[in-house]
Amino acid sequence: MPSKDSQADQAQQGDWLTSAQGARLVDTDHSLKAGPRGPVLLQDHHLREKITHFDHERIPERVVHARGAAAHGTFVSYGTASNVTKAEFLRKGVETPVFTRFSSVVGSRGSADAVRDTRGFSTKFYTSDGVFDLVGNNIPVFFIQDAVKFPDVVHAAKPQPDREIPQAQSAHDTFWDFVSLHTEATHHTMWQMSDRGIPRSFRTMEGFGIHTFRVENSDGDTSLVKFHWKPTAGVHSLVWEEAQMVNGIDPDFHRRDLADAIEAGAFPEWELGIQVFPDTPEETFEGIDLLDPTKLVPEELVAVQPIGKLTLNRNPSNYFAETEQVAFHPGHLVPGIDVTNDPLLQGRLFSYLDTQISRLGGPNFSQIPINRPHCPVNDLFRDGMHQTAVHTGVAPYKPNTLDGGNPFTADPDDDHTFVEIAQELPKSVKERRSPVSFDDHFTQARMFWLSLTPVEQSHLVDAFTFELGKCWDETIRQREVDVLAAVDAELAQRVASGLGLSPGRPNTPPADDVAASPALSQIGEKWPVDGRRVGIVTGPKTDPKHVVTARDFLVEAGMVPITIAPVGGRVGDVPVERTYLTAASSELDALLLLDGVDADPVVGLLLSEAWRHLKFIAVAGGADALLEEYGVPASDPGIFTGAQVKSLLTKLRTGLEEHRAWSRADS
Ligand code: HDE
């Protein structure tokens, strides 16, 4: 992260327009020509310099996770992890600057935000002992168990190679061809087809390090841990129809939400937590292989212990310099945290360094301001493309006497020195094979299914039915239904009936002794309502006093009122934020319809969409007739009618603690 006042980091200085060499320019609107009608002269250095730079403005986008948004922030440690790790930034009260980037996986850099996909959740901690990157996802398990399969899964998920469609979607033949043949993907696929695949915002996503890491405390004791991010705003997703609408109405939905929240001072927060397991030679816990990244450990078995809080409080000043050029790497570790032999993680340790070299144009990407460690670096690396450091000394090698022996190697017993944790290896042979414990591909997929509430299960069934419905090859559809039959007979039957297929016959019948893990459901808890957006729909005859009452109530409750009126301007003193032309239900969490609203197709659309998407709707005196007119049953759960604006809003606020009127789905 650049220091605010460092001259070297400021690309734009001074008041004059200059050439790249600093010469002041008088004109940048006309090429140098032989007379006003040309021709243009080859001598025009400014023209060539300006256009040459422009021609090279783009860099290769990330192979995966190309579409993303990021923010700066701080991480404050509670100190509760110090019993298991000596990591300095996890000592009590230590505050560490961070940069967090969220991303979708499959789409290209310009793709829409609200697609069905896994989301990346990467945090760079600029600790005093070096950079620590936690490069995780919003889903706790992965598609594959071995890094060597990554090109296969990505090739299958990316747009098909002949026409390069569809963009940013898994709903196509190659994806389902691969995952139906490659059953270790089943658990991850279940998560991606669940509501987790379409988050409401980055602010309401959980994050997971997925792999198991090995940590070491100051006494040299080691433990195995899994990292979790828990959003304080609660976990929340879109519903599918809403997601599809959002992609048309506002393709930058997630990016905008993150930046707007930070700009408004509603800083997104997550607690970092760890599950801690004993570091046994088997590296398993209660029969779960901790090196298998397609498995999770239920929180009911091992609770997530909070160890610190992340607050994102500053938007990047420049997207390219920061968000695009940030380079994460799971091998950026600090003393006290080390990797395990998870074969997926081991492959990542190679990949992330390699990819930056072609993406960022050479080996010096850690000198880019956003990637620079916030502690002294003396690595003896020299030269190379885009070298920006002016190294001094004559002896960039070790050992040396000419530079007085500098730099010196650190004391291995010092807690601030990075030493790989010594690990005894079992007697083994060199072979291309996975452990037998990696063979079970269905038990945890079944646990996930059994852990969802009925409405979440219905969403998952609909998602599978939608995605497979977009596959042209019937053998692929049938094969995936057969895979689902190994997870759960009812699931397979429901998806099959939507596709007009027969419920599959599983090779492996679903296990009957699988316990649910309620923590995997996103429904059932109550969350703060801060930042929830309530549309105040007004009409030509609305009493402005009611608008003021509603706005003040919502602001007081920490929510965001959005005043909607037939045309722009003001209702009384309150500025209109959306007209009937620009209003969209997808950017609202709830609707308040005030008195004096006339029947109008836009009002009808807002009401019917909010109703279908299980949003809370409050209708103040006089406007009730509109519910009937637009087919919204006034007796449905989460629909409130009455004369008093304040009491309606009180009900709305209580409802919003659960995010959506879930019981409407069953009514
Ligand atoms: Fe990545 N992944 N990945 N990945 N990944 C990249 O690195 C890769 C995997 C994840 O915001 C790339 O800098 C391989 C698991 C995130 O900049 C690349 C394998 C998880 C991001 C790469 C995996 C992730 C990436 C592309 C199989 C969750 C975005 C650009 C062994 C724990 C980081 C880049 C950002 C990015 C390779 C598997 C998460 C190509 C080979 C598992 C969040 O290096």
C-alpha cells in the first residue's frame, strides 16, 4: 500500500500537463501537421508517446478470478490465537493494514457480478514480519483434490472454446460433462448450486481458507487449523430471478455495493475465526481427512473460535494500480503459519508466483506499491523487467565480505524468523495416487443437502434443474442426475422430474447415517439491519410529512432510505433518488408504499417482484388496493398493512433481521 505522502508513489504531480519526460505541453488536442489539413508529421513525439502508452494500457487478465473488487482496511487481533500460533499479527491488540479482493471465478474482467459462481475472498495482511496472504473462497470446499486437475476444471467451466459462450456461467455442456464424470466435484457443485453461488453482496459472504494449515506457537507446539471469515452483517444471498435481473440492470452490483458502503461510512466487517485440530500423524479429525480439500469439518464438531476483526474502510484510489495489480499467493506466509501437504495447496504454491510473471510482466511485481511489504526487504534479488529499486552495495550474493556480510541470516529461534515447520514424513513410495480416504465423494455432499432448510433445498433443486436444462446433451443431464442420486434420492427425483428424466440409479446408495450440520444453512439467525435499503414509494398525492417520518425512522435504525417518485426533484424537502424510470426492486431489501400512490405499471412491477423475491412490503393507509390490483396477497407473511407509518416500519425492521420473509415461500 503506498504511503499517502510518498512522492515516488504519486504518479500525477504538479499543475501542468507534461510529456512523460516532464516537458510542459501547450496542446494535447491536435496532432502536429503540415498545415491544418495535414498530413500528420512523424516528428510528433507527443502524439506517438501518448498513443503508444495507450496501446499498451491493458495487461492480461487473471486466468481465473478476473472479475473483482477490493478495499483497504485493518485487521485487529483479539490475541485468542496466540496459544496455537506465534504469528506476530495475531498477538492481542496488534493492528495490521490489509487489502482484500473479492472476485468471481469464471467470468472475464468485464463480466457481470451477480452470476452463479464461487467467489474469491483474498486478504493481504501487511504484517511487521512480512506479507501474509489468505487466498480463500466463499465456499469451504473445492472442486478437485489435486492441483493437476485445475486446468481441466477451469477449461470445462470457462466459455466453450468454439464460440466462446456462455460468459461467466456454469450452465453449459462442458462444465456438466466434466463434473458429472469427476465426482469429487459433487460437494463443491452442491454449494455452487445453493444460494451461496449468488451472494447478495460481498459484505454478506462468509470466507474460507479451505485448506488445512499448520501453525506453531512460541513453545514449538504445532496444531492444524482451518480459517473462516464470518460477516458481522450476516450471510445473505440473492434469489435466482433477482440475480438474473441484476445482471442486466446493474452488472456492477457487487462492486458498487462495496464501494458505496465504504464511502457512506458503513464499513464492512468480518470476524476471522479458526477451527483447531490436534496435529496427529494421520492428519485426520473424526475420520475426516484434513488434507482433502473437498471435505469440511462441521462447526458442530469443532467450533470456530474468533481471533480478530477485519474492517474495510477505504476504497482504492485507482482500480488498475491497486485492485488489478495486487498479487496474492498462498505461499506468502509469516512465522507461525505454514502449509500442509494438501495436494491442492501444494500445487497452488507453484502457480501463483508463475502466473504473476506473465500477468504483471516480470519478476519484480512485489515492488508495485500495492504488493510491497510494510517491513524492510533485503532479498538479494536484482535487476529484471520493471526493476524500480536502485540497489546499493557491490555484493548481491551471500556469503560476502565486500558489503560487510550484509544481509545477515536471522536467528532460527527468534519468533520473528520464518522457519518451515519441521514435519516427519511417513515412509512412502513415489507414485501418482490419492489416499483411499479421498475416495468418498458423496457423504459430505449429502450432509450439505440435509443441512439446508426446505426453501434452500428448493433453490438448490431449481438451480440444478436450470443449469442442466441448459445442457443440450441428454446423456450429460442424465449422468448428473445419477450423480445426485448418490447424494439423495429425493434431490435426484426432483431434479429429474423438472428435466423430464428418470431419477437415476446411484452406483453408491446414499449413506443413511449422515448427520446434518445446521451451521451450513444461511437461514434461521437474526442479523443487524444496518445498511438495508428500503424503497419509499411515493405518488403524485403523497403527503410529504409521511416521507420525512419514514426517512427519519430508517436513518435512525441505520438503514438506507431510497425515495422513489414518479419524476425527479423533491417530495416536500426530501430529494427524489429514483424516478419510476430508474427504480429497480433488485437494489432494495424492502418496500414501503406510502399514501397517494396511483396505479402504475412500475409500482406494479416493484410490488410483484418484491413479493416473488420474498422481500418485506409495508403498505400505508389507502394504498392497500394496489396490492390486490397487482396480485400480491395482503395476508402473506411479510406483508404489512396499516395506517401508521412508524408502526409499519417497526414491523419491517424486525422482519429484516431475517433478511427475507422466508415463510412466504411455504405459504
Ligand atoms: Fe486459485 N488461482 N488456483 N484457487 N485463486 C488464481 O492467481 C490456482 C484455488 C483463488 O484476487 C490465479 O493471481 C491453481 C483454490 C482466488 O487476485 C492462479 C489452483 C482456491 C484467486 C490460480 C487454484 C483458490 C485465485 C489467477 C489449483 C480457494 C484470486 C490469478 C491448485 C482456496 C486472487 C492469480 C486475487 C487466483 C491458480 C485453486 C482461490 C492462476 C493452479 C483451492 C481467491 O494462479
